Amino acid sequence: MKLILLGPPGVGKGTQANRLKTYFNILHFSTGHILREEVKSESEIGRKAQIYLDGGKLVPDSILLEMMAQRLSQKDCMPGYLLDGFPRTIPQAEGLNQILDQIQHNLNAVVSLTADEEELINRLVLRGIDSGRSDDTPEIILRRQKIYWDQTAPLINYYQKSGLVKEVNGIGEIPEITERIIKVLK
Ligand code: ADP
């Protein structure tokens, strides 16, 4: 099972991804998490990415594409994976298509998790109180939402053209939402 999980910040992608990876026994790649680890370990990617992460801005497409091309071509990816936070722009989606062509992988679906904006901002402000993430302050939360609507939401339309999109309501109890996702994938 090879999946993309799409949705605005705060919709619960990470939470659902963790449950889905167990259910389908696949890898979970959260590019936000990978990038934060790179920053912590002061790697070259981390040094390049830090100013964007701290400012709630998108890290340049070229960095993401290089990082994911390397990761996805490793053998352990063959059975399946869930991409969470990538692609986030049309150029990243186009780059991902090329990568997948090269390694002969096919996507099974793009799950689009939805929620209204007010609910999202409430959730993120609450998370910011105890997440310790440098980008969970109210101002940066709003910026990340705007970037999502401007640059990432167009991917839904992009993937709709290949008939891959499955829309799932992201409001409700956590297990209930997981069940909705599993159901649309069957
Ligand atoms: P959230 O889903 O809550 O916005 P993430 O953990 O997915 O948080 O991402 C946090 C930050 O990591 C983003 O604001 C951005 O700076 C960086 N990032 C993650 N994935 C990408 C990507 N595909 N392209 C560019 N930047 C990214």
C-alpha cells in the first residue's frame, strides 16, 4: 500500500499516519519529523532547513526532492509507505511522479483529510502549549495555514486528475477517523 496523506496543519495527519502504518504494516515518512531530526543532528540538510522550519515557511522543493528520492529508492520501501507532509507543492508532486516512475512504484491513493479552519486553529494552539515545537506559536500557525491553502491544497485537484483522491472527514473520534480511512481504501 503506497499512500499520500494530504490535509491542512492540525487535521491529524500524524495521528492517523501512526495508526495506519500499524494497520497496513507499512513505513511512515513525515517530512516535518525527518527535517526536525536533521536539524537536531546538525546535518547539512538540517543546517539548510532550519530557518525555514523556524519561520513556518516551506523548505525549498529541491531539498525535499533529493531527500525523498534517496529514501524511497531504498529496498525497505517496496512493500509500502505513507507519505505525510510530502508532497506539499505542485513542483514536489511532479518531482515525486518522476521519482516513482524511476523506481517503478505506483501510488494506491491520496487520502485527503478535511476539517474547517476554526477547528484546525483551535487544535494547533492547544498543541502549541505542550508540543515545544518552535513553529507552534499563533502567528506561525496562521502562516502555515495560509501556505497550505495557497500551495498545498491545489494538490487535491492535481491528484483528482489521476483519480487517486479519497476524501475523508477529519472531525470525530480518532479511531472513528481511522476506520473511515481504511474503509475508503478497501
Ligand atoms: P504540520 O503538518 O503541522 O504543518 P509538519 O511537521 O508536516 O507540520 O511540517 C513542519 C514544517 O516542516 C513545515 O512548516 C515546513 O517548514 C517543513 N516541511 C515539512 N515537509 C515539507 C515539504 N514537503 N516541503 C517543504 N517544507 C516542508
